[in-house]
Amino acid sequence: MIVIGQDHLTLDQFIGILFKQEQIAIDASAVKKVNDSYEFLKKFSSHKLIYGINTGFGPMAQYKVSEENILQLQYNLIRSHASGSGKLIPAQLSKALMVARLGSFLQAHSGVHTEVIDLLVTLINKNISPCIYEHGGVGASGDLVQLAHLGLALIGEGEVWFEDQVYPASEIFERLNIKPLQIHIREGLAILNGTSAMTGIGLLNIVQARKLLGWSVLFSAMINEMVEAYDDHYSHELNIVKHHTGQNKIAAAMRSTLADSNLIRDRSAHLYNPDNIDQEFFEDKVQEYYSLRCVTQILGPVYDTIANAEVVLINELNSVNDNPVIDHENNNIFHGGNFHGDYVSLEMDKLKIAITRLSMLAERQLNYLLNNKLNQKLPPFANLGILGFNFGMQGMQFTATSTVAENQTLSFPMYVHSIPNNNDNQDIVSMGCNAALMTKKVVDNSFEVLAIQLMTILQGIDYLDCADRLSSASRLLYDKARAIFPKFVHDHPKYKDLARVKDFLENSDNFTLFED
């Protein structure tokens, strides 16, 4: 059981809820603060003109709403803005959105009734997720359309995910004896006005990006083993003179991975040997290609980008991101734009660029392994069969290349792609949910590319017959991966193999670079 509300939600707690299905409970003191905020708003709003309580929304705020219609106003907002289209986002993303909305409400500045908290906890714990569409949010006034579909489910309408199927929300609520939300004051606006869709999806992107980075470091280390590279390019001495945290984290991880390898060579024992000085030509490369030698410099910025994105999105997860802000401690209500998603949008754009770069490194390392003229160690396309008759990994390279090309195109930033709308009330918007969803696509694509890279590495290790000389970390991965993708010599369709290896990479725990 994860008890939340007293302290800020952490990424580890988020991972526990989303990936380990851990149950949550709310600290009693947090519930009291939420109730205090609600009671203050109820008292304060009497006989005052307050946006979104007795006025219309957005550019319609100039119109006053009569007392007898103020509760129906909130239902109208939810129903009118449940206008998404495109594909449904996966249930896990929808659940992440609910966790993010709950995190914001627990700051007790939204004026919502505690029924909202109770219902969100119930749905999260029972793995009931609202059906939410990809298209709709522009990321200012929050993720209005995506969160409207959350609101629709909360009031017992629309559809929900349950046990991997889509059902009418009313059917699941009745089956599990769940009471739909009733509007008290401003629950409709409070649910819609926020950054919780982009934040929840963004945090899932960060979790998976961390995993991609771990695999990329390990794969890079294994390729260095396969070619019996020299050890100085990831040495402490070389990297420490470059004062970037990420670069030195990557270098340290490579040193740890390769510490007990019997394939990596010491440069001083080979090229610094006086017996070599009279040679006119060295068959061994004095320095490896950049995709092997510059791993710390290429993946270092990826590490730093992920780490910074984590800080920003955890801050957003624990922030008040609706409007107006209900300040019961200072007995006032403040109007502004905390729903604006620029922080998340910018970090998602940076993250997708960084992960695209990671996939580009994987593609170049893959090309190196498949091109015998470059590696001078493996047959063309890591082909373990008859050259010209069999084709090895040749077909798989096309998939990797096209997927990386898609990543490159997707990496155009959404942050600078604002389009005014809402009668120009929303005249500059963040497009944060689009940015988060596009980043998810880049992350998903990158797992495909790395799966093809791992399949090729395994074939190469078998050709070189060097499994017994790998480091213990590399050998452990080799054994686990070969259990789901056996060595092949003869041609056969590999799309199912690719799917299994991708699933393995997405769902296996690899070593983390983010722990001190």
C-alpha cells in the first residue's frame, strides 16, 4: 500500500502504482486539507462573481450563469468538451493521467469535494481507466479534451477500460457498486483545467526512456567486447576532464559492465608496445568508429535530458495546475494560468530528440555490425548461413532504418507549434499532450530498433564464439535473450521474434544509471 498526500509523490511511487499495481491510500491530513479547501470555496463563492462557478468558460466568461444553473454548468462543461478523436490511448496511460490528476488535487488548492479524491482512488486501485482519445488537447487551459473524457467517466458516462476491454462506464460502476461523482461546486472545471494528461503520459515516457538508456549502454558495451576494443574511451581519466554528469555516469556504467570482460583490451599493452613502433601499417584499428568510441559523449546528453525531464515532471505532478487557484489558507482566490503546459511540452520535445538520438546511435552500431567491410569480423548481415543463399539480418535492417527515419521526422518540436484557438482567448498554447504522445511514439519505436540491434548482437556473438569471454553482465543478457530468440542459420520470418524481443526489453528490469 502506497500512502500519498502527506509528502510529494515520487517517481518510484508512480512506478509502483503503474507498473507493479500497488494499491494507494490517502493520508488523512491530506483529505482534511482538501475538505478545508472545498468548505472555504463554498463559503467564499457566495454572492461573488467567480470564474467558472457562476460564469461561462473561456471567452464565454463574460456571461453570468444564474444560481439555479451553476451545478448543471459543470456537467455541461464536461459533456461539451468530451470531443476527442483518433485512437484511444492505452489503459496504462489513462491510469497515469488519473494518478497525475490526483496528485494535483491533493495539493488542496482546487476546491473540489473529497468525493473526487475517493472516486479517483477507487478507480486507480480497481484498474478502471477512462477511455481517452489521442486527439483534442492543445495544452493550455490544460488538457481540456482528454480530461473531459476523464470527467465523463467520473460522472458515470462515456466508456472505461476494465480487464483489457472497453465497457460503458455505467455498466462497470453498477457491477462494482461504484457511485458516480456528483457535482458540488466546480468539480467539472477543476477536472478539466490541468496538465495531467501530458504529465501522466510524460512520466511514463521518462520511465521507459530510462530503460532504453540502460539497454543502449549495455548493447554498446557488448559491441565493444565483440570487436575487442580498447578500454580508454570509457576510462575515468578521459571522461572526468569533460565536466558533464551524464557523460561520466555513462562512462562509469560501461566500466562497471565491462570490468570482468575477457575481450576488452588495454591500449598500453598493445599499441604502446615498443615492438610495434617500426610497423608501417596496423591491421588493428588504432581508434574505433565514433559509434563505438564516442558512446559516453553521445549518451551522456541523453542521460542529462532524462534526468532533467524527471525533475520537471515530478514538480508538475505535485503542482496545482488548474485555474483559479483556491487559497483557503490566505482566504482568497487567484486567477491565472497554472494550467499552461509549457514546462511539460518543452521537456517532452527535448526528451524525444534525445531518444531519437539514442535510436540513431543504435542504427549506426547496427549498420557497423551488418557491414563486414566496416567491422571486418562478421559475415555480411551477420549471416550464419550460406552467403548469397541465406540473408541473415538483412531484412531486419530495413525495418530499423525506416523506424529511425520516422523518429527523426517526429522529433520536430511541438513547443514552437502553437496555433491560437478558442476565439483567440487561447492565443498561445503549449501543445503539451501532443508533445507527450509523440514522444511516446518515439520511445516505442526505439524499443523496436534496439530489439533488432540485440538480435544482431546475439548472432554476432555466436559467429565469433565469444560468449564465454563476455563480461558477466553481458553474458547474463545473452543467456536471457537467447532463451526467447534462439540462434538461427536458415531463413525464416522474424517479425514474431522481433515482437518477443521488443516485449522483453520493454518489460524487463535492466540496471539503472539513475541511482547514486
